[in-house]
Amino acid sequence: MKCPECSKQISDKAEVCPSCGYPIKKQTPEGKFQKWREKRLKYLVILCLACLPVGIALKEPVVLILASIGVVAGCIKLSSIKTKRMNRNS
């Protein structure tokens, strides 16, 4: 595993990074699922963004509307996830 602060390799059992002293938090299965879900949501937003020019080129309003809704909804959800994370860390 890599230290989130200095990116050096550290033991999976380490509580702090031996190089920089950064405290290592153990990830729960719930935390891993949350990261996977957030990553999947980012890819969905990127996919929707990629569909916008396709909809414009094909002059398909349905594609444009669905892609726009996907981008907006995804960005709102990502924003709420980051806000929750910042509130939790405060």
C-alpha cells in the first residue's frame, strides 16, 4: 500500500507512515465501497459528457437531454459526497 501523503510504499499493518509520519486510517469495507461508488459515478459523468457532442452532431434532442440530466445529476451527487466528507473531517 502507498502512503496518501508521500506516496512511499508502506506495510498494510502500519498505523503511521515510517517516512513522513502520516497517520494511516484503516479502510472499512463500507469505505472501500464508497470509493468504488464515487469512482463509478465519475465515469458516468464523463460518459454523459462524451454523449453531448454526439447528440449535437446527430441532432438528437433525446440524447442531449439524457446526457445533460446525467451530467447535472452526477455533479450534484459528487458535490454532496465531497461536502459530507469535508464535514466529517472537520
